[in-house]
Amino acid sequence: MQMNIKTAGFEGPLDLLLHLIKQLEIDIYDIPMAEITEQYLLYIHAMQELELDVASEYLVMAATLLAIKSEMLLPRHEETLEEDFFEEEGVDPRQELVERLIEYRKYKEASLELKEREQERSLMFTRPPIDFSEYSSERTVKLEPNRVTIYDMLGAFNKLMRRQKLKQPLRTKITREEISLETRMEEILHELDVSGGWVNFYDLFPYYDREFIVMTFIGILELLKRNEIIIRQEGNFEDLWVARKDFIPT
């Protein structure tokens, strides 16, 4: 199965790095390069596993992180402290990256503030509200409630792949008739209807089969795009929960 999905939903590698820094509770002024590089490469690997069209800027950033990590691993004189080394030999190799992240965060926060003001202003009408439902498919997908992002989805996908590989028997043969994306989406909606409420994200992937997992994951993204389902996450690193868009918790 060959399927190409554009990464238009992502805001770029700096956005991904900020997400990781926030999620891992890292000091932006003292980034542990080994840890952040490892986590960043996991997300790139997840994109490639899903056969997403990974933009070159993500790969350039990956190379940059590896270069900084390598430079920081260069041997120091034992009697020289790391801070003294940076003062004598030049700038901390992370400094340019930190400055870019801080600048990006500044504009991102400004953008979010402007967006909130736009939303507040949109609540003011001088005429009766107009039905914009016919244009809903053109709107940008928002993974609500609780601000679930595409990066949270990729993180859940990484965790899913690790779980499924651990549960996979040493020898197994599973034959499954190939299904279309639309059919799998209908199956997902049926599972949500049968459950009568929220369904754990991982329960939508009952067994390990790479094609089935990728098809299911893309089906979930497409249902989000069509505004037919919602996803909730109670907190960082918590499981995702899926429900029909018209499901109202009691």
C-alpha cells in the first residue's frame, strides 16, 4: 500500500522542538541535546512509518541537532569547566538554536493572542448568525477538546507501535482481506457507536499488522478532518480517548 499524506498540518521543525521542550519540561536555555535529538528523531521516524511526505526542513533540523550533539561530545580538557570552555573556545553550539526557538516562540505566542482576539471579535454580530456548515470541510482541523495536537497523535502512534510489537507472537500468520480507507472509517464509526461513549485510542488497533495500523491511523485523521469525531487527552503522556462529534458526555 502506497499512500502519501502532506505535512501541511505541521507548523515546522521549530514548532515540533517547542512541543518536545514543553512536554519533557526542559529548560529552553539549557537544552540536553542527546535527549531532545532522540525524541525528535522518534517523531521523524513515526512520520516515515506512516509514509508521510516529510518536508526537507524537518530533515535539515535533524541534521542540525545531530551536528550540535556531536560538537558537544567533543573531548574537553579535564581541568577546564564546560562554561569556561565555551568562553574560551567560542559560543555555546546550542546558542543559535536557542535564539531561533525563543524568537519563534515569541511570534507563535503573538499569533495565538491575535487568534484569540479574532475569535472574541467573531462573537460580535450586527446581523443574525449565518450557517457556515457547508464550508466546514475547508476549515483547518482542530483536535479538540483539551488542545490535542498532531504531535500528540504522533506520540500516541509511537507508543502504539511499541505496545503492539511487544504483544506480537514470535511466529504468527495473519491473513486479512485488504480494505479501503472509507471502509475502515465506517468500521471506526461503528465501533464508536457500539461503545456508546468514549473509546480508548489504542482499542481501535486490536492486533499488530502494519498496513491495518497505518490505515486505521489515517482513517482517524480523516474523520477528524471531516469533523465527525473528537479526541480528548486529560494531560501530558495520558492516553487519548475518541468519540463521535455529536456525543455529549453526561
